[in-house]
Amino acid sequence: MNARKMIVVVVAGMLLVAGMAQADVLNLGGTRDANGTWTGLASLETVHVGDAGNAADMRVMNDGTAGYGAVSYEYNIGKYEVTAGQYCEFLNKVAATDTYGLYSTKMADTHTMEHVIFDFNVPGCNIQRSGSSGSYTYSVDADWANRPASCVSFWNGCRFTNWLHNGQPTGGQDADTTERGAYTLDGYNGHDGRTIQRSADAKWAIPSEDEWYKAAYYKGGSTNAGYWDYPTRSDTAPGRDMADVSGNDVNYYISELGGQPIDSGKCMTVAGEFQNSDSPYGTFDQGGNVLEWNEAIIRIRQDENRADRDLRGGDFRTGSGFLLASARDNVGHGGFPTSQYGDIGFRVVEVPEPATMALLALGGIGLLRRRK
């Protein structure tokens, strides 16, 4: 597709401008070098998760629940977190008039942090907006484009997957672009939304908690292979050394180092920076970098008419305990689906046979777990 060539990448330090509704986020053409650095823009790649029908992990979570990771079908999941460059393409296609707030002004903040754990004003992902409503355009600096998109609410993650489901169309935010497809949103941006579930014919979606958990921790190779403690194929707590080629490193907070960002003041590292620290199925950064949404409703607060969604994996300002398989509800922000913070992002899941999803009741599955 010639339209893919409409992306223009200029020298580092200048702006990467997403071509006016032309690029395909699945084929942006970038390549990751052997040392974990990138040439060009990272595409939205997926890895295959097999071993359908695997046993659940019955270890007890920090909230007292158990029984995660069992998935009865094969699926594909994002190899990396959705990047700022990919999200910028999405904005340029559907947010010339940003009806439902897919862009947050927090995304533009790039202030340098010296001690990430003490600063709640966490910087964003450097997506900048220009123009006025009706003609907004979006750009991201080349040095930030392959880092995770952040300040993305649960609903805006759902809108991104609707857009993928619908074939990455260009236009306003409506039923043909962002509001229907994997999820029926129709403008919803509230704190509840417990009835909003994945459509039976969804092609792309936010991962269910089981899909996310299996891709991160399941050892693979059979349907009873067991689970690692950390999403780096390890039962030993990871380090955070960008130069370490031995594996088992992620971007998280270590108190002994004072919580300094590890990449020249940028809190987030590029996709796949820790090139030998992938999960058993080949995903990167399911531990650290940014917290990642999944579909599970972990708590309903009737007094606030609020249904909190789950975030897993820890981020650049949480300790190693948040990386553990047992670390459920490791939010620190409350988990309400409208949350937009600089340490929250997402990855996507692709279901090769959408009809199988009709067997699931994903919206409330997190509330039905067996308590020990």
C-alpha cells in the first residue's frame, strides 16, 4: 500500500509527523536492531499464544482471588505496548474534531523527573496537538515515537481497538470508526460501564485478564506447563540495566538507585529495549514501563456508581512486587476507567476466530473468581 509511505520521519530531536490519515499502524516499516534500538517506526506487531485449554494458575493473588491464565482458544497479543507513534496515527485519522477526548493535554508533557516515585505529576508521551477543533493535527518527536502511548483511558483504549476492528478508517468519531466494533461505546466516557463487554465478533480488543496473564506468565509448551513469577521467564526479580544482554531486566523502580529514570530523564524506555527479557510467548514490557489495562472489573463501588478496571504489570515508578504474577489490582490511581496518567498505557489482543468469544462473559469475569 503506497499510502504507508506518507509517514515522514525526520532527524532525531525534530517532530515525526503522522501523515494525514494515510499510514497503516500494522505496517509502519520500522525495524528493531539487535541491541534493542529502533530504525524507523515500530509497527503494531503481535505474537501468537497457543497451548489452548491450559490450566489456570491457582496461586493466591494479593486481593485473595485465584485461578488466572486459563484460555480455551489460541489468540495473538501485542508484542509491545501500543506506542506513541501508533496512537498518533490513530489521532490523525479520527480526531480532527476530538469529540470524545481521545487526546489528553497530559500527553504533551515531557518534564524531566529525577525521582520518579515521588512525583505524581508524571510526564506524558510527547504527543503534541496543533490547530483548532475541526482541523486538529498530531505529531510526536522521533525520540518518543517508539515509547509507549500513555495517558490513555480504558475507554480510549477500547476506541483504538474499535478503530482497528473497523479497518483503521478515517473520519469523525462515530459508529464506523471508534464507537462500535469490538465494543459498543456510542460516546460513553463514564466511571461505570460495567455492561460494556467485548462483542462476540470482535477482531481486536483490550486483553481479557486471562489473555494478558497467560501471555505474561505461562511457561508454554503444553496445557499444564505452569507459570513463572515474573513476565521475563524468571522466578527471580528482574534488574533494570539497559546494557545487560543476559536477560531478566525491565523498566521499574529500584529504591537503592533513588528512582532515577534510566534513559536520559525519559521515564519510559522504547518498545523492546530489554531485547532478551521477553515473556515465554515473546511479548516485551509486560513488566514495567507502563501499567496496562485489561478488561476485568475488579471492584464495583455502588456509592460512586463506579466499576474499576484492572491494571497489571507495574510501571517505571513501582517496585518489583508489582511485577509479580500475584500482583492484581496494582493501580495506585483507583482503577476507574477514565484514568489518564503518564504511567498508564495498553496493548491489544487479536482474536483469530471471533466467534469463540460468544462463549465468554468478559465484562464481569474478574468479579467471579474463587476466593481462598
